[in-house]
Amino acid sequence: MTETLLRGRLLTFHREPADGNDTDAFTYIEDGALLLRDGLIAKSGTFADIAAQAPLAPITDHRPHLMMAGFIDTHIHFPQVQVIASWGAQLLDWLNNYTFPEETRFADEDHCALMASAFFDQLVAHGTTTAVAYCSVHKASVEAFFAEATRRKMRMLGGKVLMDRNAPDGLRDTPQTGYDDSKALIERWHGKGRNGYTVTPRFAITSTPEQMEMAQALVAEHADCHVQTHLSENHDEIAYTATLYPQARDYLDIYESYGLLGPKTLLGHAIHLTPREIDALAATGSHPVFCPTSNLFLGSGLFDNAGLRARGIRNGIATDVGAGTSYSMLQTLNEGYKVLQLQGQSLHPLQAFHWATRGNAAVLGMEDRIGTLDPGTEADVIILNARATGAMALRTDRATTLAEELFVLQMMGDDRAIEEVYVSGKPSKAQRPRQKLADSDPRTCKAEPVI
């Protein structure tokens, strides 16, 4: 048995705060403590109480910093780590010019392993302890993703993208090979350690009806797996999708007709929705995922969080790296606040931090395991420093409430504000110099447009 006692200011959520005055929605302890034992949170409370119950546990004192559950990212692309911040295009051009050429590299096992290490380094550095990731079409990319997650004992979800058309040579499977590879990967990784498999038809444009039928079969055979895909991100995307599935009532109807909707379904973007689609989302319990930095970067549109929530739809929030411009959930909340402001919608800092922790855990149906600091949950903990930079320190000097401090972190914070990250109870934020990742010339990876 291994025990560690963390001391600091403790913040954890029990439900989403209705507003800034809803103090029953969370617990805040000025001098708090967490007793970590064998990868779980054994006890949580005041330092005086917890220290008295564990007198022999070594103490790590993080005062005056804030202890919270690790961030959860519900939509991110593992193979896009080296195309983040690629200039100037909207969705379909961006896929053709950057994403697809980059993902062809993931046929190589050594490249997959190198990128997996770099990808997880970035997640941890930015305080993300759980993510739902798209891998590439290649089985090797998923193997590398879950192998690295297992090595680090991180709770991660992900899957091989299914795409059998409208993609370059070397980046397509077939309905049968997509099914066979996914089936094998589920058997190898799903439910092993902290890994969860996600059935991943990339989006309707890159899957034929035959492949959608195979995705439907996978979901029917593995009901405990999540499903992820993209929905209504861009007007040109929606129009092209309609030509490929002319029988569909709308974009969402494609996924609906193949039995892919439900409480375990994550639909990236979901910006330009029809009333019927909103009805279907509400009826099936499916989850749109708000990707603010990506939506702004690609000029895709503004996510209607309040409108969807008014229908009882529970939304995730995510970075969407690499069209998303930061691995930081803090910066994601920053841009999310602005997107909602443009629509006359509010995002209180307490609601924002709930969303990136327990809120996203609830979207995944995992709030009993991650997203809080409750006893019995997995010991994924981050330490936040609202004085991480000179500018933040100047602002924090004038902060008089917890909400004001959180808003400083939300609007000005990034990886520098993450003092430490505990994964399965172990400190994991490595301080290492940047390594050279590849010698290949990116100009050699070109592909003709296919969409």
C-alpha cells in the first residue's frame, strides 16, 4: 500500500453551479487535503482531519495553490500534433492540405510511438488527465496510443478512424478491414487497465454506407464502447454530405439511421443544426462537443450552448487539437467564454471549471470515477497556480473571491499555470527540454485534394 497526502486549497464539484452564488454545488476548503492510496483518492477533507487519520503518510504541501480534479478533453486528434497552427483554410481545405498528409505518416510504427510520447507529454503538461482521441486509420496508431496510456496509467479513450472514401491513398480502409481492425483493437485494449475504446467513423464524408453498416455492427456488439464522429461543423461540409447521402433527412439522420446515437455518442462541433436534429439529440441523449478554438480558427461558426442546454442536451467541451489551437483546457474555456459572449450567453468561472472536470466526466458517464476529488475516485489531480506569470500575479493581487481567481486562470492561464499533475496518484508533470521529434522534411508529405 502506497499513501501520499497532498495539502493545498481544495475545490471539487458535486453538480453544475446554477450561478456564482450556488455554493452547494461545490466544496471549497482553504486548508484542504487529499489522501492518495494505490491510485485512488482514499480521503478528502480538511488538512487537520485527514492528517490525523494518516499520521504516517508523507505530505506534499502545495499551498497556496489550488487542488482540483484533472481536466478532461472530450475531442482531440492524436495524429495532428504536428499540424496544429497550420495557416489559413476552412475545414475541407484544412483536411486536404494538412490533416490527411500528416496522418499518412502514422502507417509507420516508430513514428506512432514517437508521436504518442510527445502527445501525452503535452496533455499532462497542460493538466489534461483524460482525453477522448481520434487516432489515424492505421491500426498501429491505436496500438501506440493505448500502449503509451497504459505505461502512464492514464484513463484514456480513443479509436481508429473508419474512412473508406474521400481520402488519399494510404489513408483508407475498407468496410471489412475497418471492422476487423476495430474488433481486434477492442478485444486487445477496451477495459484493460484504464483504457476505453471508442468506435470512430471519422465523419459521413469519409465513410460509405457499407462502412456505416459495419460501424453499426461494432456498436451493437460492444454496447459499452463510446462512439465519436463529427457533425455539422461547416456549411460546405453539410452540403457535400447531403450529396453523398441524398436519402437522409439531414446530417444527423445519417448517424441516426445507422444506430450510432445514444448517451455514449460524442458529436464534435454540432454548430449548424436543424430543429429536427436538435429534437433527435434530445431524444437519444447524444452529446454535442463544443470546440471553441477550432471553430474560431477555421471560421466554422458559433456553438449554441444555451439553446441546446435548454432542450436538456448535455454538451462536452474540448480542444480539438490540431484545428484547435491549444492543448490547454484553460485556453479552451477562455475562447469558449468569448464565443458565448458573442451570442449573449454567459459562462461563469465556476461553471467553466465544472465543465472541464465533472461536467465532461458526466458527458462520458464516468463522474463516479473521474472529474471530482471524491473519496473512491481515481487519483487524477492538478495543482493550479493563479500567479504563474507576472501578468497573472498582478491581476490576482486584486482578486478577492474564488470565482475571480478562477477567472484569472481561465482567461490568462495555460501550461505555466499547471504546477503539478498527479496521474493515478503519481506526480507526472515532467520538466524536460524539448526533444527533436523527426528528421523528415514536411514538404515531402503532399497529397492531392480528395474532397
